[in-house]
Amino acid sequence: MSTVQDRIGRPLRNLRISVTDRCNLRCQYCMPEEHYVWLPRSDILEFEEIAALVDCFTEVGVDRIRLTGGEPLLRHDLNTLVQMLAAKPAVRDLALTTNGILLTEQAPLLAAAGLHRITVSLDTLRPERFRALTRRDAHAQVLSGIAAAHRAGLDALKLDTVVMRGINEDELVDLIEYGKSVGAEVRFIEYMDVGGATHWSADKVHPRDAILADLAQHYGAVTPLREESSAPADRYRLPDGTVFGIIASTTAPFCRSCDRARLTADGMWYLCLYARIGIDLRAALRAGASKEELSARIAAGWQARSDRGAELRVEHRDRAALLPASELRKDPHLEMHTRGG
Ligand code: SF4
């Protein structure tokens, strides 16, 4: 295995694989519109195709895989894919991000299939607020799914909370306490102006400094952990030892150490969350390209990369939603729910 580097010296280590663009929630920060254009079903990669592409990515340095969506648990028999990927020695870390609705049934299957880690999105502990935020009535199922993950032994459990001013920034302490009760590390994510966040505005961002101030006011001194990592979250410790994270992608991006790329459910490869153009790996795969040819194509794509999308957004004056809904409808690949967040 070789490790390729991009034009500013970043290796390719992490691959986020979206297994479906469908979702069973309609979160305000991701899918606020009434109607969406979906990827054609015939374009969606089979599990064998995903596994074949993973072999090409691991050839050039990827050793961490995260399955995403849409909502990945909507993909039938996902545990079969997990089993296929977990059997690959080059995949050192295999994780999944889910909204948790279908986790109660699937957590034992995923654990048995060899999934290493799981992250559940949880933006609120209040059922009525969940309904308003997601336009679905499924809060109890999410909490049940989190408990099921814990029972199934998926111990490195994380809870991801997108913090939106005026929506849920008053629940930071409650979420930390809930995380403690279920053995999960909470990560607060700044509301991001990615494709699909058509209702984004700067005044709805509750930034890292405000999150830290809120928690320090309640708990006392918050201590940053000194860690060498390309992980997006900065981690902190509370006086009682509880560790939590903050992903400050909007106000303090971490593009300089970004080693992740995204594969959509139909095999488009994006080298940045904000990239407008992707590389079509499905077409090459289905045209019969060999593993060596695909690996070479991936290596060349990464070596040409200079993306630092979130940093460029910070420099933007009059920052507003990235793309209007009309443009997203023309190309659903620009949507975060297609790209895997
Ligand atoms: S904006 Fe692009 S380059 Fe920056 S951290 Fe996100 S994916 Fe990486």
C-alpha cells in the first residue's frame, strides 16, 4: 500500500461512503425543502461494487471507512456490506453515522457483522422539538436505537448534535448529561453552510466559543485536550472528567489537515464537502476498469487536489446559503444528503 498526498501534502486516509441518498427525516439544516430529486436506482452501486472500490482506495492509503447516507440504515441488508468491509485487513476503522431510527433492530446485526464504531445524530432531547426540527415523529425510536447500540456492545458510541441558535442551543448541558447516561461522547457541530442548507444564515450559527462559554458557565473550567489528530472534532474535558467534542467547521475550519473524501451512493467521488465537481468512478468501474487502473485514477485525482472549501467560505464576505434550491435540484450531487455529510 502506498499513501498518496495532495498538492498541499495531505494524505488520503478517510473515505466516507454514502450507501443511499434517501433519508427518513427532513432536518432543517440538511433537507428543509418539500421535494427532492433522487439518484436513479440503476446508478446506485451494488455492495460488490462498493467493496471493489474500497480495495482501490485502500491501495492508495485509505484505512478508515465511514458509512453514511442519506440514512444508511435504509439500505437493505447493510450488515452484509459491513461484513464485507470488516473482513478487509486494510480497513483498520469501520464506522457508521446514522439518525438512529432503525437502530433498535439493526444494532445487533451490525455489531455481529464487525462494525467498529457508531455515531448517532441527536439534536434534541425534546420530542416536540425533534418533530419541529425533522418533520417526523420518531424521537422515541432514536433514543431506543441509542440504547440498543449500547446493549449490542458498540461501545465507542458518539452522539452528534448540530447546534442551531434559537433552536437547540439551550440543550447543551442536557445533551452532555444524556451522553454520560448512555456512555456516549457528545460532539457539538456548528451549523454549516453546505449544499442543502438552504435556510442557513450566519446568525443561526452558535459558534464554538459560545458553546464553550455556555458549558463553562454550568460546569466550571473546560480544558482542551492536546491531541495530534486529523479528526474534525476538537476535544475538551469537563471538571468531572467528561470528554466532549466540538466540530467548528463553520468558524474555524480544519482543511489544512483534511484527509477525507466522499463517495456517493452512485459512485461519484468528491474530494471536498464543498466541491462542485466530482470524479465518476461508477462509469469507469462498470466499463471494466481494472483495480490498478482505478487505483491510478484515484491517486491522480488526489494528487491534483487543492480543495479547502470551508476555509474559503470563511473568507467570503456577506456569507449566505451556499446554493439555492433551484441549483440543487439540477444536480442532487451538490446536496449534503447525497454527499454523506
Ligand atoms: S471543507 Fe473540504 S477540505 Fe475543508 S475540511 Fe471539509 S472536506 Fe476537507
